[in-house]
Amino acid sequence: MQKIWYGDALNYLQYNEADIIYYYRPIGTQEKQKELENKIENEIKKGGIIIASYKEDKEIANNKKFKVIAEEPWTHGLTYILQKK
């Protein structure tokens, strides 16, 4: 089983196989960052956990498909720990 993958995160095809996905704002533009966040949130498997540092799209807190495990404020943004229901 491959543990680490190197490449363009928007082209990754196996988010649905991950138990845990961590990211620390890997994309500099808001539009592309939101695109990546939506891709991960749509593709992660049920029960999967996302640790999202400096998340761009804050609407996740209202998304009924996710349980917010933690919401941690930091200097430049929020870190969310989420689990897909």
C-alpha cells in the first residue's frame, strides 16, 4: 500500500482510500484552494478524517455530511478536524 504520494493534489485519484487526510493550505490562491478542499471532502470515504489547517471554505461547519471534531483558532486562520458521516 502506498503511504506517501507526490504530485498535483488536484489530480490525485485515491482520496477515497484514505483514512486520514492532512493538509496545511497547499495552494496559494483562494479559488484553487477551495477546489481542492471540495474535491477532498467529496471523495474521502465515510468515516474518513480530514485535518485541514488554514481552511479556506469555512462553510464546512454547516455541512451535514461532516461531524466537526475540533475547530482550533490559530493566528492566520482555523484548523478543522472533521469526520465524514
